[in-house]
Amino acid sequence: MNSRVLGGLCAIAAFGVDQGTKALALNSPALENGVEVLPFLNLVRVLNDGVSFGMLGGVVPWWGLVALAAVVVAWLLIWLWKAPDRLTGAALGLIIGGALGNILDRLRYQAVPDFLDFHYRSYHWPSFNLADVAIFCGAALLFWDSFRTSKVRPENREQDNRKGDVTGG
């Protein structure tokens, strides 16, 4: 499976899981007041009109955030088309799928539904959703990939093997 196909499948999976879980959260009356799942995790229903951690909420109009996100997704699609390996393709697919999920929400609700509320005692991490998880995981994979040496990267191993064949080594 090449990097483009894997990236596309990861984008579809991230988008589908994100939209499915948001539909469940939005249609669950119990989440209106929050539901404790674990001592450190609540399920809640929050509409976030900003970006990460609610930043820019009410400052930038929702359509401005959609336009910015669409430009970023277009750039990521170009990067995916040129992705050198499957890890990069999968990472970009996760980011693209998560971003598309949040774009669709902004078009439908002018905000993004968040429902995961992690906390320790009275300190609560800003609520988030599975699109955010996909974006974070994709970015973490790209970050990790940036530390891999060129000798470890799959595309360089293939080139080294071909060089060995040409030189008779």
C-alpha cells in the first residue's frame, strides 16, 4: 500500500470516527450536565467557537476559521501527494481527517463540538474531541519522524539496496 492510499484511508477513518462520536455526544441528553466515566474523565457537551483551547473564540468569525483550515488542508493534501513514505502518509491522513471533521462542524454549527473532559481534582484540561486526537497523533508522528536518521527511513533503505545492486555489492 503506498503512502497516498494509506493517508487517504487514515483520513477517512479519522473523519468517520470523529463525526460518529460527535453525533453520539450531541444527541445524548445526559451529557448536558456531564457524565463521570472515570475519576479523571468526564463526558460533556461543549461547543467551541475558537481554535485550540478556545483561543480566538469570538475574535475571528467562524467562516474565517473555515477558510484558514481549508487552506491548511489543501497544503496538507499536496504534501500527502508527495509523501516519501507510509509513516508520513498516515500522519498526514490523520491530520487531514481531523481537520476536515472540524471544518464540517464549523460549517454546520459555526463551532466545534467537544466532549472529552480530562481533569485532576479541580483542574480541567480544555475539552476536546476525536478530531483533535487524530490531529495530535498525526503531528506527533511527524515530529517523531523528523528525528529518524536518513539511514533508518524506508525510502533510503530502498535506494541503498538499489545502489548495492548497481555496484555489485
